[in-house]
Amino acid sequence: MPIFISSPGGTDYLMVGMAILLVAFVLAIGLLYLRLHHLPDHIAHKSQKVQYEIVAVLGLLAMFTHIHAFWIAGLLLALIDLPDFSTPLGRISGALEKLAADRRRGAGSGVDGERPEASGMIFLSRSPAPSGRDRERFTAASGASNQSPVDEMTQPR
């Protein structure tokens, strides 16, 4: 009899070998599928945090819903290099905060270092009125008022 045929009551070595091979093959295919499934996450890992999080959520949606469009969208988003808007906007806001603090310090100090009573208000200078013929149009359009809206708001009634 051939070796792959077992005797009655004996161990079937071919079946045991094939069971081990089947388990190893299923695990290898599963790991390959998992690696392929997380490919967008690995690509987007080098990019910005927000982009990485969106790609990760799309990957999870694709895995749990079995809608492959989410995986494709995540892969495309991972491959696209989005511009960084947060760094320049953060620098702009920091510069504006610094300018505002400098203006508050400048408006807050009066003569001899004393603070004026209206320390919280910052007065803006008016632009000069137009000259010549444009001045006539300007005064006629504004109702012959020579005060700016800032002046009107600050005057007591």
C-alpha cells in the first residue's frame, strides 16, 4: 500500500499536513489582504495629521461596509499632496495678535506713562477728504457731514 493511505486506527499524516498548510495559507492571504487594505494609511502616514485621519476613517468604512469606493477614495486622498494651510494661517494670526497687543500698549499709555480713561478703545484715523471737485461730490453724498462714523459713535449725545 502507498504511504499516504493510513492503516485503520492510525494517524493520517497527509490530512494533518494539508490542514497545517491550509491554516498557514489562510493566514498568509489574510495578512496580505490586511497589508493591501492599509496601504492608503501607510502612504498617508507621512502627510498631514488631518489628511491621515480622513484616510484612516475611509479605510475603516471600507473594511466594515465592504464598499470599495471608500478604499479607492482613501487611496486617492493619500496619493494627493494637499497644501498646508494651517501653518501660514497660524503665523498670520500670531502676527495679528502681536500687532494688536502693540497697539493696545501704544493706546494704553498716555502722557507721562499714565493710562487714559478710555484705555480699551482704539481710535482709527480718518482718511483725508477728497480735494477739488471730488470733495463737493463727497460732501453732497454724505449729507454734508464732515465726521466719520467712528467720530459719530464716540461723541456724547
